[in-house]
Amino acid sequence: MISLNYKRDLVFICQINKYLLNKVFNNYIFYIILVIGGIIMKKLFLIFTFFMTSNLIIADDHEVKIESDGTVAEFNYFSVTNPVAFVNSLNMFDKSQCAKKWREESNVKVSLWALRGSPSTHFILVVYDNYEQMEKGRAIFTSCPESARMLASFPKTTETDRTYNWITENALSGRDWQTNSVFAKFNFKVDRGSEMDYALAWKDLMASSLDLFDGSFGLNAVAFGNRYSTHMVYIGADSMTELSEGLAAVRSTETYKEFVSDTSDIVSGVHSQMVQFVKNFDGT
């Protein structure tokens, strides 16, 4: 016969074991839940991070500032008759000590561009950060025998009676024009006293068109040499196709129609040109 105390002890031991097993099992389940929950939270965090990053990238792409970059530029137009000799003369000057000093002390940016839709075939673009740098650069350029030799070669490679230039001040710009290789350039006159009206209307047009093309854009006022044009607008792209499609997209909007309606009485002599990058002159 098993004693009553033994039976009671056995029941007690069984109850303890059952409790311990339940405790272990519950802890194991809890651990599994923690692991699975951690994995789920990690994936949710990655998904959240992805969408937040995507939204930031999209937001940054739309935060294009439309303002003056402060630059002043010389547009030197040529009708080139001997392109090889013309470019060789430019390259020779570019490798000179005079050109090196010019670049280093005035931070000038010089490039050559080809034109279509113009009596000129090319222009040399000379860009300075401001008038102070232009004054410094002009003093260096005009004092060098190397630059004088280059200028003396132009009558042999260009039609000098069709050579002219103007100086512009950037009024408004968006995105970096130096990343684009082809441009639409529009030269025109704005009635005196209406310059601000045109600039504000053009800025509104560009602000509403940012999603329609990826290229650069700008409005320059012709400060000196404005006999034929007082302003020029440029729209940049990476290819002719991209440029054509971008212009068509902008011109198809109601905002563009409103822009034309608002400015038609103050703008005249609009002349469009296609501009293509040829080369930079940076001493290399």
C-alpha cells in the first residue's frame, strides 16, 4: 500500500514539473514572438526608409531655385570661314602662360559654341563670376602678346565685318547650364520700363514647367551691345531630341499661352537659334 503522504508528494512533484514545463514553453513562445517581431519591424523600417528616401529625392528634384547666379558674360560672335585654323589659333592661346594667368586670377570660363539659325557660325563664350572679375580678366587678356597674336589671326579665318559681341548679366537661372550640350537660344527686345514685368512672367512660366524638362534655363539681360536685342533666354538639354520634346511640352501648356498673352505687347524681334557645345578652353 502506498502511503497517503507519498501520493500527496507525487502529485505535488507532478504539479511542479507541469508548471516548469509551461514556464519553459511560454518563454520559448515569447522568444519566438520576439524574434519574428524583430524581423518584421526590421523589414518595416527598411520599407519606411526606402519610401522616405524616395520622397526626399523627389522633393529635392522639385526644389529648383530660380534666381540670378550673378555672372556676367561676353558673347563674341564670328562667321568662321576656316574652322580648323580658327580652332588651332584658340588652342595655341589656351596653352599660353597668358591664358593660364587669365584663368587663375579671374576665374574666367571660356568655351566655343556652334550656331544654327544665325548669320554667325560660332561664338566664344567668356563667363566671369562678376564685374570685378571681368575687369581683372580684361586687364590681363588685353596686356598679353599671345592674345594679340590670336586676335590678329581672325581676319584670316573669319569674316571680320560680321563679327560682333555683347555683354550680358544673368537675371534668372535654374539648374547648371554647364551640364548641357545643346540649347535653344532666343534673342529679343523688351520695351524699356517693362523689364521686370517680363522677368516675373518668365519666372512663373519656368516654375510651372519644371516637370516638363530636365535641362537648364536662364534669362540674361544684354547690358552692353543691345542694338538688336535687350535680352536672351536659353533652354538647355543633353540632345536635340530632348530639347525639341521639352520645348514642345512647355508650349502645349495653358501657362505658356498665358505667358505669351501677358508679354506679347512688350516683346518684339524674337529670334531663335540652336546652340551646340564644341569645346572648353581650360588649358588641357
